[in-house]
Amino acid sequence: MSSFFRKLSILFGRKRFRSELDEEMAFHRTQTEAELVDSGMSPEQAHFEAMRRLGNEGLLKERTHGVVGFRFETTLQDLRFALRQLRKNPGFALTAIAILALGVGSSVAIFAFVDAALIKPLPYQDPARLVELFEAIPIGPEFHLSYPDYLDWKRENKVFHSLNVFAPEGFMEKTVDGLREADAARVSDGFFKTLGVTPILGRDFYYGEDRPEAARSTLLSYKAWQRRYAGNRNVIGQTVTLDGHPYVIIGVLPKEFSFAPAEPADFWTIERPDGGCEKSRGCHNLFGVARLKDGVSFETAFADIKSIAQQLEKQYPDSNRDQWANMLPLTAKIVGDVRPILLTILCGAGLLLIIGAVNVASLLLVRSESRRREMAVRGALGASPRRLVRQLVTEGLLLAAVGGITGVVLAQLSLRTLTALIPKDMLMSRPYLQNIGLNGRVALFALALVALSAMLFAFTPVSRLRFTRIREGLADGDRGSAGMVWRRFGANLVVIELATAMILLAGAGLLGKSLYRLLHADTGIQSDHIAILRVDAQGDRYSKDEQRVALGREIVRQISALPGVKAVGVTSKLPIEDGDVTTDFHIIGRPYHGEHHEVAWRTVSSGYWAALGTRLLSGRYFTDRDDAASPKVVIVNQTLAREYFPGEDPVGKQITLESTDKNPMLIVGEVFDIQEGQLDAKARGAMYIPYNQNAYPYFSVLVRTTQDEGSMLPSIAATLHGLDPVMAIFDPETMSHKIHDAPSTYLHRSSAWIVGGLAVMALVLGAIGLYSVIAYSVSRRTREIGVRMALGAERAAVSGMVIGEASRLIVVGIAIGLAGSVPAALAMRGLLFGVPAWDAQTLIGVAFVLALIALLASYLPARRAASVSPAEALRAE
Amino acid sequence: MAKKPDLLPGTLDMLILKTLTRAPLHGYGIAQSIKRLSEDVLTVEEGSLYPALQRLLLQGWVKAEWKMTDTNRRARYYTLTAAGRKQLGIEVSQFEQMIEAIGRVLSDAQEA
């Protein structure tokens, strides 16, 4: 304890302590000197002998300070020195910090996304035990359940703690300004209990609240509560009118709650069995969500639910033929589509970080070579090896810390930009991507990166510190050999950088090509100059078919009259969405055993084709006269024709949606496939029925314009509003916008851009790395070059020699990179569209670009080498 | 010049403390004293006295004060404290035990 206080007092009287120590040691020396002179030594000799006997004064003082000083004092000293070193060499310091900040910044920013989507647990109780349930049918594995099937699954299963259903829903909300679209979801009574979510205000649904006699009720999302009701706690008990029915607000959901498969949803209403669809086993409109019982594995549960579905298939062959059960972990369903992209991008950022770190390490290596003399001098003046190592480690740590902190700040800034770039729809359906920020896990990740780079930066120069060679270092006589060792080491670093850059570039090239292919994929329509609006014409005025047909005709007539409009059509469902809404059909005249022929189906008006710009393969399009008074007709697409009428012309054949031969429809035309699903979805059979023969009160209006389609939207909306002020008109957009912002396009585009950005940075860093290695090697070989030229080497031969040296590195780097690119591309082939992982064109193209840039980077030092003046080079040594 | 044996590690503190039992001395005096008493067999690297002295000061085993020498120069004199005397006792007995043990091992080796 007393020693601590003594240390403390020495700390504050540091100056006095030093001068006293100096005086004491000077006294010692003078005494020795005097004694030696007395014994007959010359004063000069005595002076040196006294000094020699006392020992290395600097080292002794250091050791004495070490005894009385606190540990942090030396650390502070090292830190101050390190800062001075960096300030003295701002070019080096700024480059190193900038490179590291870039690497750390991009990795951390992307990790924040990875964390939000893949690491952060979903906001439910024990989310790993939750599964989503579907019915699988021949055309796809993730289709809706019917309400009666849900009840049977719920009753028969022995594997779920609870099983509930949900479905996204769009309601028309009655407000003082008329009808407004409201995002909502329908859920069964135990839905929130299954998830383990409790309302923060009010109550959850009680069991049995879905009975037809119970009052309709709804929960509010936290956002809706804040936005619509300003967070007012009196909201409980208030009523909203949705689709004409009053719903009582019974609770508010927690802020962190979201359920991506049903988002966006402001209202979470109760699913009631009294809807039209809920009574039929053949009408599918629900998804299941269930919690596994304790101790039941995913496989056991899957097997159980499959056998139940098989049982139902036997029991109800009419409705349940080919209706199988499918089950996925809820997390896989929610983050499944972004996982490969995020992981790819994270790997890209990791590669960039590697290049950056290697780059800084090679800069440090250059520096440590040029500081060999400094280290030798400091060693001679009494710095112990440990102290020298500590100094270098401190410098590495400082560099890593400054670079890392700058990187984290950079990440924070870019996170805001990146989140702002995500389209609103995308963000709404992926709620976990909102509120991305730097949390504990991200901070830990950043810290780990900084620690790793600090280790690298400390280790690199320390590995080059050779204590036994202090004298040689002072003389700097072994320049040649050290340069040789360094060149070999530095060359390896460059090869790593080039290979990594090659992998990143190849990835970016493939993703870029995929995006191009995707955007230029044949959608079967001409997507430019199409304006879109959605219309919901509910109520008594449109309860009859004729009224709806009349409405459709009137809409087409009035909008067609607008200047700049070329064609107008309506459809029950737009292309390039989820491709859902399917039907079963069978072909008249063919034996029928209840096979399932599931295809997409749309009711479209006669103007639909011209508005979209589709291509007719055979037969004819609809006309306005294909209505209730005329025979039923249908148009099929090419895929349907190929699958069900192989080798035949479908036009002239008859099909029906019934299980008997009743209500036949005549196929009058075959169109080239229209992309109904996302751009990267497989082509699927589809049929189109005249709107006038099957009119819906809910449809989209498509308008082909001659002028800018976006600017036409207001006048089209005004026309529709003038036609019927009560009719809901919403979601104005353009087809090009829709394609541009479609989720699949977005995912492809963002991954292409981000990996592309990373690759460009990698290219720049790789070029800098190569440049610095070659330039340094040239500077170390100035004398050698001078000798060569003095002996008659041509300038061209000298620059050729340097370029040759660089070319070997480039070739090796690119070759390793090429070898690594194919497995890397195979790992991300899920993200590729229309491009194989080994696409030679891309690989050769990027290899060429990389080689060109690398040669350019080595040309500059080569030219400098060639311009060496032999006389000066020799004299300089 | 024949190389003189190095000081056994850890014994410098003990020697300094022992030297100071007679009278307060300055650093140079301590070095001289050790050399003389050991009849020139033990030479400390003279400078290493100073870190050692600081260590002893820190432990409170010696005290230091500035005084004038016979030749009228300012020098730092070190005095043994009571704690230092006690510590010396401990170190001497530990050292003797060790020497004894080493001796036993050596004599046994010779007999064999």
C-alpha cells in the first residue's frame, strides 16, 4: 500500500525524481573517474572506463523508471510516440486508416443487415419451435390451406402444441373522406398465443372469439396505433368500419412485433368461419402457423401432418386430390429469400476487408524496412527488445483503433443511406430490415475485426524485427538480402490481393450479368408506357354482373377518350406479382379421373392485350362482344398449351372449370407467356377469361399511353373518381416502376450493386497494393538497376524486367483467383439468373480488366526504373 | 582478462541491505563496499544498483536522504530501516538454506 503511494508521489514529482537520479548517477561516474585517475589512468581513458562500468545509462534509467513507474505510464509514452510517428508520416497514416476504415466500415454495415435478418431472434417466444404450414399442390409447394382442412389438421395432429391460421387481407376502411384501403391480416383466435406475443394494451383474442355470433374485433399494430390514434390509450373499445363491418379495437400489439408473411398490416382481425370461402374445402385462402410440442422434432411433426393430409385426400377425393401438406421452419420462411444474398454480400465485404488488411500490412512492411535503422539506433541507445516490440504493437493497435473507429462511423452513415434505398414495399414486407443499427452484437463484430487487424498490424513489423542484427541495421549493410526477403514476402501479399480481387470481380460480374438478363427477360409484354390503378367497386351499385360489366365498359370508354391514351384494359390480377390465384380445369373430351390441372387464371377485358402489348400465337383476342350473351371463351398461354395440348393446336378445344362437362369454354386464342410471377419465376400455365363473362368488383386498370405514363396517372384517377366518387381508387403506379421495384428485381439489383461496389474497391486496393510492392522493389534495386544500365542494359530491358516481375505476380494472382471464382460462384448460384457459375465470358472479361489495371499499376514504377540515371544510382550508395 | 563470476540472481538486494547494516552509504559507496568485502570477486554491473535501490526504497526497506560527502559534494545516502533489517534476516536465512542444500547435493555427487 505504502509503495503505491510512493509510486504516486514519484509520478507527480517526476521531474525531481529524474534530476535526482541523474545527479546520483553522475556522482557515481565522477567518483569512479577520480579513483581511476588516482590509479594512474589518463583522464580521457578514465572518463570512458567510468561510463563503461556504469553500463548503458539510457537502459538503466528506463529500468529504474520501470521500477517506480505505473504500467500505464509506459503505455502512454508508447502511445504518444506512436501518434508522433503517424503524424510524422501523414501519407502513410491516412492511407492505412482510409483503407482499414473502408474495409471495416463495409463489413460492419453489412453485418448489421445480417444481424437484423439472420441473427437477431424473431420477436416471438422460442421462435425456433415455430413452423409455417402450407398445402403443396402439383404446381408448387407453398399454397393456401382451406378452412375445413385447417380444422382437421388442428384436430387430428398429435405434434403441435397449437396450430393457427392467418392470411394477409386488404380491407376498405370507411373514413370521413370515403373509402380508404387498409392493410390488415386475418388470424385465428389462438394466433398470438401460438407466437407467444401479448398485447401491450388491451387484450388478446379469447378462444371462441371467432364464432359467428361474437362481435367482430381487431388488434392494432403499434405503428397504426401511433399513426392513426397518436398513441391514445382510449383507443380500446373504439370501432372501425372495415369492408362495411364494424370491428371493435380490443388491443395494441408490442412495438417490436412483426410477422413478415402477413405484413404490412395495421389491423389484425379475427378470422371467422362464416366467410364464403371458409365453408368450402376446395377454397384455399389461409396459411398455417404452429408451435411444435416439446420434444417433437421437425421431421416427426412433418410426417404426422403429411399423413393427416393423405387421410383427408382419401376422405375427400373431390376437393383434396393432390393436396399435400408442406411445412417450413418459420424463420426459414421469413428470411429465406434474403439469406443467400446477405451471406454473399457479407463474404464480399469480408474479402474486401482481407484485401484492405493485406494492403495495410504490406504498407507496414515497407515502413518497417525503412525503419530498420531507427530500430537499430533505439536498440543501441538502450531500448530493450521487449520495449521495441511493445512500441510496434502499440503503433499497430493505434492504427487499427483509429481505422476501426472511422470504419464504424462510416458504417453508421452508410447504414442510413442503405436503408433509405430499400423500396418501401420491400421494407414493409420485411419488417426486420427496419430499425437497423449498431447494437451489441454488431459492436462485438466490429471489435473483433479491429482486434484481428491490430494483431496483423502488430505482428507484421514485429516479424521483421531482428534483434541480433542491430549492428548490421546501424550499418544498413545488408540491404540487398533484406530486400530479397521482403520482395518475396510482399509478392505473396500481392498475389493474395489480386486473387481476392479476382473472386470479387467475378462475383460482381456474374451478378451484374444476372441482373441484366433478369431485366431483359422476356415478360411477354411491352412494359414501357403502361399506367396502372387499382379499383374497388363494392356496394349495392355493383352487386349484379351486368352492373359490373357496365362499369368496366364505362371505365374503358371514358379513359380511352383521354388524350394520349392508346389502349385501356382491366384485369383481376396484374402480371409480375406473386403469380397466385389459380384454378383447376379439365379438358372436355378427355377421360377425367379427378386429376389436378392447376393453372393461373385471370379475368381480363378485351383491351387488356393491347394495353399490355402481348403477342398472339394463334387464334384471336377477346372482343367487347364476348359477354354473357355469347358463348363462353378462354385464351390460354403457351405453357398451358405445351403442357396439356402437346403437339396439338389448343385453339378450338374446349375446357371447363367444373368437374363435369358442364359450362364448357372454347379456347379461342393462344398467347405468348406473360410473366405472371416474379421475373425469376418459372413460366407457368395460365388462362384468361373475358371480364364481360366473369366480372369482378375488384380489378386493376391498365392504360397504354403515348406520353409519359406517370404524368397521366392523376388525370386517369380523376376520370375514375368522376365516374363514381364512392369507388376506391388506389395504388397508382407504372409498369416499368413495378418491374423495377419488384422484390426479385430488387434483390438481384441490390446484390449486383453492392458486390459490384465492393469489387471496384477491391480492384483499386489491389492495384495500389501491386503498385506499392513494385515501386518499393524498384526503389530497393536502384543500385542494381544502375549497375545493369552502366553495363549496357537498355532502358526498355530494364522496364521490361520490372513489368516481367509484375506480370508473374499478376498471372499467378489471377490464376488463383480464377480457380477460387468458380466455387465461390457455385456457392451463390441461387442468386444467378440465366448465367452459369462458370460463365466463361464473364470470367475472361473480368480477368482481362483486372490484368489491364494491374499492368497499368506496375507500368508507373517500371517507367521510373527505366529513367534511373546509372551515374546517380551508383553514387547514391 | 579472466571473466569474473556473475552475481547470483536475486542476491543483489541482499548484498545491498547487508552493506547498509554498518553505516548509511551512497550508491558508489555501496558498489565499492561490495567489491572490497568480496575481495574483488563480486562486481555488480554498477549501474544496476540504481534500479535495485529504487525497488528497496519502494518496499520501505531503505530510506534515502541527500547529504554532503567528505569531499563536500552532494550525494544520496541510503539507510537501512527496521523493516529492511527484518527482510535481510529472511533473505540471509533463505540463502543459507539454499547454499546448504546445494552443498549437500554437490558433496553427494563427489562421493559417488
